[in-house]
Amino acid sequence: MRVLIIGCGFVGERVADQLHAAGHEVIGASHSLASAQRLSAEKPWQSLACDVSDLASVTALSALAPDAVLHCASSSKGGAEMYQAVYVQGMTNLIATFPQARFFYTSSTSVYPQVDGSEVDETSPADPGKDTGRLLIEAEQITLRAGGAVLRLAGIYGAGRSFVLKNLLEGKSGIEVTDSAPEGRYLNQIHAHDAATALVQLITQGQSGLFNGVDDAQMTQSVCLEKLATLFHLPVPPIKPPDPGRKRGWTHKRVSNAKLRATGWTPTFPSYFDALQNDPELVSSILQLVLDNPEVELPRAENILLIGLMGTGKTTVGRRVADMLGFQFIDTDHLIMDQAQCSIPEIFAREGESGFRLRESAVLRSLLGHRHCIIATGGGIITQARNRPLLCHLGFITWLEASPELLARRTANNNDRPLLRGEEPPLAKLQRLHAERKPIYKDLADLRIQTDELSQEESAYGIAESARIFFARRRG
């Protein structure tokens, strides 16, 4: 099947990737030439530039003769005029240019105006009070009259995009309470990956009609934000009135995905909290956005994390710090082995270093919400960019450093170090790892301790006292 995708952004690019992986011919069209050039350089499928609101630009693609056309372009945060051009005129132009194709269009669950907390499905009234909502419905009707399918997507989130979590971390959240929404409005969401799989399902099955794209969770703001606040060591956001200036209007309803599920579609992330735990990039990408904002201080959990090369004493020193402070001691390598039910060398042999690193990141995410812990980490945990913002959030970071020569002596008789196996001599390997990782350790560390000439007791005391002062100042 040849599929033309208009709008290769947050969802469209994922749809293109999935369709291509399934063996379909994909042509991805972006509004900007720069975006099309980037995709051409990065993707195995064809990419080109097209302004869907301009009939001549669309007509120039008529020779492509696609079997299916998906319109999932963005309005670029524009108002009613942009909605008219991109959605209404855009769908009109596509149908006129490709009369032989099946059409698919992404709309929004914001077209449901209900404010009473009721469950809505595809048969429920959709009569938005805003011009933007009415234009979405007009584009839907154009698609449906052409025998196509419309997917009304709930709030889309994914790596680098989660307004619920980002606003909480930046202190911008509030629970919007009304008489009909005493616990705040219902949050209807869907992960970008699941939005893409839903569209692929509709396209490959040749479906027609109206569908809702939303996950299985039906959470109020208070339920969601209270759980998030606990996970990220923050106060529950305050109550506030609804924002009357919302672009697509304020609503309070539970959107059903039953019709979409009846096609055989199943979400990979049934709820937002499943995604927080199981999407390798979601949490870390939002934490990184907050770290990059100079006006916001990232919340730090009251834990102590130990980083450094193998053999620096993270486990032995960490246990002593835990005893001093009455904290729980956690070793991420031990957690990985417990979950895998095998040793780290066996994981490396079976899954390679990349598989081990995925397990390492998953274990780190599982520690969200923990406090009063000493967390000893693997030496290479800092090599994965996704882990660094998580480490920063999880607590006070201490870098235990020792000379490669000392580390070579300490690890000489240890057979549980897969990275020290191979043709490269252990000392040379440790010297190289030290040189490669030192800038990252240094950038992350709140405290650096050179352990060559310190006893374990001295190192532990320095860590415990420095962390005590650090957290006292933050509380103050």
C-alpha cells in the first residue's frame, strides 16, 4: 500500500515509521522544506515539502497516486484562520487531488463539550462553542462524506512533551474545580506511540467512520496530580478555577475508546503512569526540559546517589553511609540481577551491553518516589543521556574517584566485570573509561571525593555530612 502522510510531526512521523516497518510505501509531507530535508536525511521513507492549504502545492503531488492519505498536520498553534486553512481547506484540497484514495483525518476529543463528567463515545453530541472546534468538525464531515475515517485524539504526550508533568515540575499546575468537577476535570490522554498505532490500524484495515483515540485510564486532575506529586516529592497543586481562555474550551468528560478497541487496537501504555514507568524516554526528557529552564529549580529527592567507575567503593562506602544515616541501601546492579534472575555477565552475554543499559534505565525509573535511600549505581549508568536527568532528580550525587591504577588492583580478581573482559588490558581499559567518563561524572556531581588516600569511614563521613548540609539548605 502507498500511503501519503500530510504532517510528519509528533504523531505523523511515528505513523510513517510504523507503516514503513510493516512493508508499506510511505511518502511523508511536511509544511517546511527544512523539516522535509531533515526527514530525508534521517528516514528510509520518502519525504517532501507540501503546503496542504494551497491547492497548487497539493496538486503538484497528484502523480503520487496514493492508496491512502492521512491528514495529521498541525495548525502550528494558530487560531480560527489557520484551522480553516489547514484543516478545512486542507482536507478539501486532498480529496479533490486524490479522488481514488481512502482518507484519514486526525481531529480532537476537545470537540465534545460535556462538562458534567459523563462518559462520551462517538455517538455523543459534539458541539464545541469555539470557532476552532467547529472548524475541526467541519473538516471531519468533509472526510466522512468522502468515505474516510476520523480519529479524535485525546491529549497527546510522549518523549519531550507532557504538559501535565512539566507544569507540575515548574509549579504551574492547578486542580480546576467546579460544582460538577469537585476533583478537577477528567484528563483524557494518549501516548504518541499509541496514537500512531491506532492510525496504522485504521489505515491498514481500510476503516471508515468516527473513532476516539484515548488510553484506558479515566483520571481526574486530583488523582493524577496527587500521584505525580508523591512520585516527584512535590506539594499537591492548589485548587483554581477553570481557565476561560483555553483555546479549545474547558470540558469535563470521560472519553471511551471502546469502538477503537473493537478494531483490535490495544494501547501499549494503558495509562499515563504505565508510560512514566515503561517509556524509556518520557520522564527523563521532561526532567531535562526543566533542567534547561534557568527560572525553575528541579526538585531533588532526599536520597544520596553514588557514581563512579567500578572498584571505587560505591557499595562498601554506600553501606557505611546508610548505617550512619539510618537510610535504606540500594544497589542498582543488584536490582537488575534480581529482576533478570541472572548475573550481569549473563545479561551481557544474552542481551549485549545495550540490553543491560535498558534494564539499568528501567531500574532507575523504578526508584522514582523513593526517599531516604543510599543508591549505589553502576559505573556506566551516566553514559546514557536519558539517565542523567533522573540521577539529578533522585538525590544528592557523590562522585567517588580513584586512580585507574588503584582500580586495576582492586578489580584484578573480580570476574563479574564484563567491560573488563576482552583483548584490551584491564588497566588500559580503566584508563580509557576514566578519561571518557570523567567530564560526565564531574558535570553531574554535587560532591567529588578522591578516595585513593581516604579510608572508607572517612569517605562515608564526608558524604553523610555534605548531604545533610545540602538538604538542610534546600529545605530552608
